[in-house]
Amino acid sequence: MSEYLEKEGRGRVSLPEIFLTFTKIGITGFGGGMAVVALVERVCVKEKRWISAEEFMHGLAFGQLLGPFSLNVCTFTGNYLRGVWGGIIAAFGFVFPSFLMVSFLSWLYFAYNRLPQLQAALRGTNPVIIGLIAVVAIDMGSRQIRSVNAALLAAVSFFASTVLRLNAAIILLAAVLWALSSAICRRRNC
């Protein structure tokens, strides 16, 4: 059982509950990576209190390293709750509804993609997705950026990602090295 759940005085989360929760997230998680991550955070951190905000941020950082990070965050959370089986079940619960919906929507799109109503509907979702991503960034940022160093690190990371177009793995590695060197410097009173 996770230390966070123990501290909260809550019992172990069942595998069926993990499956149902992540299936619901998979069904309702529209908008891609960050929009889904926002939904996972709302459900697992704020509503169900399965994982702390700090642990969730660690999972989000790990999720950036390989593959689709929204799936990685779901897998991390399931693994945090119930080990390898929790991770597998959370990942399957998250992916299966999307697989079914994308299969159906692909058929629908290729059958009716010339309809102006469908094209207009697809264009209309873009601003909503951008808004969802902005809300997540502001929410997570306001909770995590509490010092000048954290603000500087966030600004440099934003610059490296948007202007220099560096890969997220390189930015995360640089941030870890910076944090380690800062910690060593503090210990040595540099």
C-alpha cells in the first residue's frame, strides 16, 4: 500500500476500482496528453486522494521520458497504488476505451470527412484543448513554483522547450543535474 494512503488513513485500493477509474478517465479524457493528465490529477489527487500532488508530479516527470506521457502517468499511478498489476490494469483501463472510440471515429471520419459540419466541429475543439492545457499549467505551476529558484528553473525549461526546441528528456536530465549540483553546493556552503 502506498505511504500516502496509509498517512491518509485509507485502505488499499482494489484492482477493480483502479480499472473502473482509469476506464472512466479513458472514456472522458478528451484533448490529448495534458488534458488527460489534468483529469488524472483531478480524479486521483484531488477527488480520491490516492496519491499526493508531489508523487503525482514525480510520475508526470517520469512519464515525459518515454512514449505517450498520459498513458505513462496512468501506469505510474496504478503501479504506485498496487504494484505491477495495478500499473497494467490502469494502463489497460485507460487505453481500451480510447482504442474502441478511435476505431469507431476513424471509420466515421473516413466515411463522412467531406461534411462541412464535421470539419467545423473538429476545428472548434482546438481552442478548448488549448484552454485545458493552460488551466493545468497554471494549476500545477502555482502549487509547485514557490521559490525564485523554482521560477527560474521553470522559465529556463519553458525557453529551452519553446525557443530551443530541446527534447523533454534532455530538459529533465539538465534539471536533475542542476538540482543535484545545487544540493551539493548547499552542503559544502558554496
